[in-house]
Amino acid sequence: MKALSKGRIVKVSGPLVVAEGMRDAEMFDVVRVSSMNLIGEIIEIHGDRASIQVYEETAGLGPGEPVESTGAPLSVDLAPGMLGRIFDGIQRPLERIREQVGNSITRGIRLDALDMEAKWDFVPTVTVGAAVVPGDVLGTVQETTLVQHRVLVPPGVSGTVTAVHGGKRTIAEPVATLRTADGGTRDLPMLQRWPVRRGRPYAEKRAPTEPMITGQRVVDAFFPVAKGGTAAVPGPFGSGKTVIQHQLAKWAEADIVVYIGCGERGNEMTDVLLEFPELKDPKSGRPLMERTVLIANTSDMPVAAREASIYTGIAIAEYFRDMGYSVALMADSTSRWAEALREMSGRLEEMPGEEGYPAYLGSRLAQFYERAGHVTCLGADRREGILTAIGAVSPPGGDLSDPVAQATLRIVKVFWGLDAALAYKRHFPAINWLVSYSLYAERVDEWMDRNVSPEWSRLHTLALRLLQEESELEEIVKLVGIDSLSPGDRLKLEAARSIREDFLQQNSFDEVDTYTSLPKQFRMLQTVLRYYELGEKALANNLPIRVLAALPVRDRIARLKYAKEDAFAAAADEVDRELAEQTRGQKA
């Protein structure tokens, strides 16, 4: 049995507390601070002195007050009952706290993260005498209408099943008993506890090749993220980071969504907490919260808890990944998390790096994003699980030279660069196609060519080329005017405008336009580029560019995005015929 250290406070500096007499404590042990039982975590040890980041307000603490180590690292409770819940950065249940103490979190409050009294209907999938290894499924619980919770053998545990307990059980009651290799017995409940700073093990990590379909045209068609991949959404205030993450949470092709509000403004987080319970899952019509876990840690909460929140979120996401689900994790925003690192580093008097951030900023970000991936899970069935991580970055003034943005870009493989100028023009999503990129695009194009259309990658390349050329031509227009351009260049400008306005712009509040399936995306892009390709032929046959630019069918092309899925194919065919007829008719 590990000895528990009991020490005394010698220094208080905001969320940092220094205690002496902690020689038997270890790094990242959770401690209880003062008679108020405030939660803290050891982040530095010198001799018998431990530096502790306290996850609650430290006002009123003073030297001499007691500190006691729990002998365990900061961990999350993993069991049925997480979905549909709202936790703070250290997995305290906010709804139950409000029921007990009101709208403000009382210091020192201790509540179980999950309901220990609730009974769940456990359906065993193993029998007595079966040999099980880490990751094997012991049984299932229908946690919500949308999600079947698979109860797993914990990592590091194996043996032969000697008893199985089905029926109504609490998460702490044994659902199976094992005889281990050393001849002992071990009861396995549904509840697992896992240290948040340690990634959960898996059998093998695979290369991401399949796109995570989001229904957002600029993402799926131009800058896709692969299932199990990583993406960053940097942008200044008001450019639409939060709306994009809401859209991804609602529409992304994922079984489970974990949304982390890390250090965001209270009013924004309030909107999230009010909106998410009202959102409907588009596939089933059920509330989206039935497959969502929310971590809420606003900017006015203690800064240390902000640092822990993304680890809490990703540990929960890994648990659902281990069940064989596809999980999408949204962190909004990692800049606020980095600010918490910077504050704690400053109070520890560490040598500062660029702009005061600690020298280990990049490695900490990498540790977070590297926990994403497409993996073969532990267990004899070799099931596959997916964890896709998408982090928002809020650089001051939208400056992408900010250390957090630069460190993130060195790690993630998809960069959706939000542009305030586009947002001010009411172009949403305000993703700048000239600076954004996806390193998964080549692999995803191969998948799209096989599964959507052999023409996909050609159209994708042509559209991006036209947008790039439009940028170059606009510089010429600013200098010498549009009349200096050749008819072919003016056609490129018209085609690029159509790509921007008729394809890339998407209304997240419109019932039809909020989501676009891959077949519809392909036909929309094909129709827009058909205008360009037919226009080139018409120009070669001496059709004036002013006539080509004013074709009535262009309004029909612009309205295609609002055509419902069941009527879209017919509408697109009609537009295509009309476009061909008008270019031929005008030539005659």
C-alpha cells in the first residue's frame, strides 16, 4: 500500500500552491488542499516540496493549512451514464451540482462523476469458462436509443470467466468474475477509472484513408479530414470557429461526439449548452445529446481546470473509440488551454519560450493530437475504432504567426484557415481557400474516385486552380482594370465567382443547405464547372464574353444548392440541358 503524503502549505500564488512534507508523493498525484478539500494535482516536485495546481478558487488559503495526497493520478470515471451529460474540466457533473448548490460551483464540493445508484440492464456476451483478454466485450448496455455501451475487459486484465451477473446492475457492482493467471480472482464492474494524461492502449494504429464526411462542401470537396485524422480551425474573433464546430458536431460521420469548451467566453458556452440539447440527430431524429458528451470550462473558471479539460475529454473519447465506435472530438479552443499552460509555467518560474509560452508547448500539443487515430482495438475480435480530433485555435487578431497556431500547424494535417474578411462579406463558412490545405487530400481523392465518381479528383483540382488564378487576375484588375483581360481570363473570373458563391457558400441555418451529401456535392461542382468548360468552347466559336456572363441559366445554377435531395438530380439534369442549349443557341 502506497504511503499517502500529508504536508503543509508554504506558499499560495493564484492557482499554484506549494506544500512541504510531500516526499512520498508522485508527479500528477491528485491532492486535497486545506480543510475545504480543494482538488489539486502535483505538477512539480523538489525534495519534499510539491508544486500543486489547484482546480478551484484559492482565495483565503494561507500557509500552514493541510495538504494530503490521494496517491492516485487525475482520472476519469468511464461507464454507462456519460452520454448526454455535461461535465466541467475535471469531470464534475454540472447538472447535479446545480441541483445541489445552485448555479455557482461551491468550493470543495465532492460528487461522483456518474450516478452510482442508477441501475443499467446488463446483457452478457461471455459465458462461464470463457478465456478473456484486455479489450474483450463482457456484455452490453443500451445506454441511449442511439448508442449501445460495450462493457470491456480493462487494459492489463485477463483470465477465465468464473461468474457472470446479468440484469439490472449499478456501475460499481460486478458484472463478471475472473480467475487470473496467478490463481486469484477479480471482480469486474462496468466502471473503469483511467488516468487522463495517459493514452489508452490499442493493438495497432492504421493510416487514415477514408474521409470523415461532414456535409460541409468546402471541407469535403476541397480540404477533407480523414477518419482518425487531425484538423485545426484557426481564426480571429467573429470568423465562425464555433459555428463550424457545431456543424461538424451535428453532421460529421461519427457515432459519438465529445465537445470540449475550453476557456471560451461564458455566453458562448451558454449558447452551446442551450443549443445542443435542442439539436436533432439528422440520421435518427433523436436528440443529438444521446450520442454527445459535453465538457464545459468557461474562461471565468479556475485556469488550472482549463488545462485538465482537454485531457478529460480525450480520455472519454478514447474509451468510446475502444468500443469500436467512430468518435469526433472538438476542442474549442486550444489557445485558451495554452494560456492556462503559460500562466502555470509563469507561476512556476520556468524559463519562458516565445511570447511567454513554456518551451514544452509544442510537445504538449503533440501529445494531445497524437492520441487521435484509426486503430485496431485491444480484444480478440480485432474491431476497429476511430478518434478524429478537431481543435479550434484563437490567435490574437487572427495572427497565424502566434506560437500556438504555429505549433499546431506543425502537428495537424488539415488546416481550415478562417478569414475575417470573408466573414465580413457574409461568406460562410469563412474558410480561405488560398491558405487552407489538407494533407489527406490525395488519399481521399482516390477514395472519392472509387466511391463517388472517377471525375471527382479532376473537378477538385480544376476548381482549386480556377480559384488560385482568380486571385492572380484580381491583382491585375486592380492595377489596369477588367477591360485589359482577355475573354478567356474573364471567363475564369466568372467561373471562380460561381464556385465561391454557388458552391462554397453554405447556409448553416437553411434546412436544405445546411448539409450536402457527396453525390449532391459532386453534381453541384460538376454543373458549376460545366459552365466554364462549355464557356471555353463558346468563346472559341466567337460568343462574346458579356453574353456568356449574362446567361439566364446562371441563376438556376445558383439555386441548385437549395434543391432537396430527392429532386436535386432532376433539377441538375435540367440545368445542364439548359446550359448546353443556351451556349449553343447564343452562338447561332
